[in-house]
Amino acid sequence: MTVVPDQITALAEERQVARVNKDFARSDELRDLIAESGWLIKDTSEGYLLTVAPPFVVTAQLGAFVDKYADSVSGTTVVLVIIDGWPEDTHSSLTALLRHVPSHVRVLAVDCANIDGAGVVVHELAKVHKNLDEFHFAQTLAELGWANVVNAAAAVSFSDFFAVMDLSTIWEGDALTPLLGVFSDPKVALTGWRGVNVDVSHEWREFTPATSGSVDAILGYFLLTRLSVAREIGPDPKAKFYRNADMEWSLAIRAAGYEVVIPEVELPLRQDRHHGYHDSDPEYREKQSKKTYDRLLQKFRKMPEILHEGKDHGN
């Protein structure tokens, strides 16, 4: 066990006092001093936790990330992969993606809290893959919020297209080029691997799988949009968890008058274990999913005309 030096503990205690006094400027200054000394501090219900800093730069806040790196991740397409643990899956998913993605594409890996060393895996891969951009945060994905991470990633990207890919998705070939073809139609703003349609006959409480053509929503396993649209209409910042947030985002894009389409080709993708769903805290998962779905219903259930079959959809 690594012993925390007395001077680091003293800085941490001083920071606690600053936080109690709501002197947040001093609190941030002390956090940075601690980081410069090779330690990370995380606030807990009991006070704080100090850990040895990993071998990469950790960005303190999403706001600072956007301010510092706006428009800096440049490629014809930027593919965002959010890393929230699962180091073996991180390695297999990113390695497959980097093997098959076209060379003009940038992969943007956002690591949340280096859980189980997953951030270290990203760091090692970034050393050998020039088209992999790594960013690391001290907070977990639950603390940052799924939509906030997506919106921040769009803000730092400089590209024509912007993709979001789940860690469970494994590339077995070039899955991007077939999707880009749908954007020859200027009305199309969103495409992806798997989609769903709303069943209005069940009061929007059910969705049916959709495999090709115009669809109501694209699921977040792998979705691709125009960067301009992602910046104009990003996922709702209230969406802390991914589930239902992808559908809410899709419907918001449709409500703005854009088309959402899945191409009539089979993409070279497969899905491994979806940890984001199966291995997340059930209580948190259900609570956040319900919040997002209730918000989705409130926003869109009275707007059947936005669906791909309009008012007759589901009847």
C-alpha cells in the first residue's frame, strides 16, 4: 500500500476547509497542486480519497476540457468511445476499431475514472495509434453524465461527421464507409447500426426493431450524425445514463425536420457483452432510464407527425 506523504495530506485537509468555506477557487487551486505532485483527490461522502496519479494527464472538468480542446480533434469523421471500466473489453473494442477504421478518421476515447485500469489501456494504445486521441477524467461516467460527455466530445471535434460507439461493439470490417453513403441526401442527419420504430398503438410504450430504411431512432451501439447536427441538437444534458437517451436524441433530430435512416446493407459489426446495461447498478439503471423515457414521452408523444410514417405510424 502506498503511503500518502504528509505534505499531500496537509494540502488535502486545507482543501477540505476551503470547500466547507465555499472557497471553490482555492479548492480548485489546491486540487491542481495535489495533481502536480503526482496525486489525485476524489471527494467522497466521508471526506476525500487520495490515489497515486496515473501515467497520463487527467482533466478536472468537462468545461475546462471543452475550453482547452475545442475543435482540436480533427478528421473527416470523429468516433467517440466512452470508457467506463472493463479494461479487456476496452482493449478488444478499440483494437478492432483502430484496425478497420479508415486512416482519415479520428478515434476519440474518453476515459472516466480509470476504473480497473481501463484508462491505462487507452493510454498504451494511444502510444502506438496516431489516430487515437485520449482524454481522461477523474470522475466516473455517472458523475459526468452520458449526454454531457457526448456533447463535450462534439464540441472538441473538428470534422464533417461525428459517431458514438458503445464499448460492446466490435468491428470486423469497415462499418463507416457504407453509412456515410446515406448522407448524399441532405435531409439525412442520423444513421447507424441498429434502429427502432415507435409503436403508437401502445401509447409509445413499445418499440419494434428496425433494420433498414427510414426509422424513428438509432440505438447507441453505433450511431453516426453530421457534426453540425450534433452541435445543434445534442442529447439532452439531463440524460445521465445512455439507455433511452439515444432514442430521445434521435427523436429530437427528427423533430427538427431531419431524416433518420439505416442503409440496406449488413454492417461488419458484432456485439459482445453490453456491460453498460447488464453490469450497471440495477437501481441506478432503472431510475435514470425511467427519467429519460418519461421526458421523451413528455416531449414527443403528442407529435406523431415526426415519426417516419407520420400520423398513421403503428396503426
